[in-house]
Amino acid sequence: MIIEGKEYRTIWFENNVVKIIDQTKLPHQFIIKDLKTVNDAINAIKVMEVRGAPLIGATAAYGLVLAIIENNDQSFLKKSAENLISSRPTAINLKWAVDRMMNKLSGVNSEKIFEIALNEAKEICEEDIKFCLNIGLNGLKIIEEIYNKKKDTVNILTHCNAGWLATINWGTATSPIYHAHKKGIPVHVWADETRPRNQGANLTSYELNEEGIKNTIIADNTGGILMQRGEVDMCIVGTDRTLSNGDVCNKVGTYLKALAANDNNVPFYVALPSSTIDWSIKDHKDIPIEERNSHELSHVEGLDEKGNIKKIQIYPKKSKSKNLAFDVTPAKYVTGLITEKGVCEASEKGLKELFK
């Protein structure tokens, strides 16, 4: 996709170094950062220089490539894999990508292990791009149906950033929006600010601006009244882990949007590649919900008058805060799941019909 008129992916490999866009600096600074060791990759995931389930998975895959460059030893590789998996617990793509890499690399003690690892990491990225492209084409049909009935701008609400910055290219929730825009369908996006890290404001709006798509940032609690007023035609969100029964684990606040959408008869769709489906956990209570540093809540970051990025405290010093990063939306509130293989109902039956 486009930044400052130039096409980029979110991650790539060059001269034995992994290149990423440092998302902690967006939207104020566009910085390409080098990851040179597996610990660099782990840190990038932990501090959210890379974020979004598919991109986290790709970063972990390349992290194992860096581990091989650093120390071509099976015990070091295994330990690196364990450390990568533990770096962030909720997004299933992380473990999925590491397991996929290790299935290829475990027991390989030849000079070809680097080549095998690099090819598999690149394949994970290419596969994600293809999946996200197809998610967009499948979701486009839904937007087209709304536009054909409305014959006016389609207003879409999204939460957090499930854009191309969360994947390798195209995005999940944004991919149908990008395809609609390219087809000439007028679209407007309500971008939830998404406290506490403001991924909607800092990332979703940023990338939509770069693509020339109309958007408006709203506070997280504004979606409900917009739906009551008939100013939202559909919701599309991403997901960090979707259970086989259709329950969706995504950025905290998603559940509240689904409730508001259900109460106002607004379609609520979830866009996801199959790598985000967890076929093993049956009860959403068993999903490990990441609790992040409360510092993310008590402090905000922005530009001062001189153009410097500053962080300031906004809570009383004695106040405590709790920072749960994800919530779960039960399948009954999800209109449909938009996948690379098509759109299905959010249920075990619906998913199994697509993914036999």
C-alpha cells in the first residue's frame, strides 16, 4: 500500500536484516527500523513496533531466520521459538507461524537450513497478502450490496487497526474498503480512536489518508449514537483469535460495538485470514487475554508545539488502572466472517463448510 506516494509492505528481508515500519512512531514520524537479532524481533513484538495478528506472525517467522543467522544451533532455535511465542499471548498467528516454521526446521542440521527458513518466512508473507487480497474481494460484495440499495456513500465503522499496517499488505477489515474505493464506490470510514494506544486514530486514519479515503476519527464511545442516528451502514473489524464456534477475540471495545450494532440492526462483520482461527480452544474463557502495562492508560503521547514527540501523564498519581488489551464478542452478535475463502456465518458449521 501507499505511504507518501510510495508503495511499501510492513516487513521485508534485505541484506540479512529484517526491515519493519516502526509503528510506535506513526503517524508523526515514518521510520524504517532494522531487526538484526531474534531478540530484536521479540522486542519489536513486545513494544508493538509491529502489531496486528498477521504481522506479528510474520515477524516471528523472520525472527527465527535471524536466530539461525545468529547461532545455527537447534537448541538455540528451539529456545528462540519459545521466547517468540511468549512475547504476546493473545494473537494466535504468533504461535501458528512459529509452529509452522519449526515444523520445517526442527532436526535440520544442514547448510540449507537458512535457505529453508527464509523461503518459509517469505511464503508466510506472500500467503498473507493473497489471503488479505481475497478477503477484500469477498467483502467488496457486501459493500456493493449496501451501495446498490443506498445509492449514496457507504459509512463503515471500524475498531482498532485491522488495516494493511496490521498485516503485510491490504489489511483484513480495510481490504474490502480499499477494493470498494478502487472500484469507485464512495465510502467513508468512522475510525474508532481505540484507547489506550489509539491505533484507530494513529494508524487506521493515517493509512486511509495516504490512500485518499474519507474518514473521521471518533471517540470509542461515539459509535452507539451514530448507529442510533442511522449514520453507520456496517461495521467491519479484525480479530486476533477466532474460535471454531465463531466467537471473536479482538481489541478491547469490539464487544461493545457488536452490542450496539445488534441493538440497531447494523451488520457487524469480522474479517480474518484462516491463520487466525484457533481450532483447539472451545471456550472463550480459555483464551489468554493480555493485560498490558497500566502506563499505556495513564499516559498519552503526542507532538508538542516544537514538533517533538512527548509523553505526559493524564491520571491522578495515586489512581490505579487496569489495562486489558482484548475482549471477546460472542458469535451470536457477528453477522458474518469474511475470510479468504468466502463469507460464512459465525459458527462451527459455517467455518467447517469453508475449511473442510
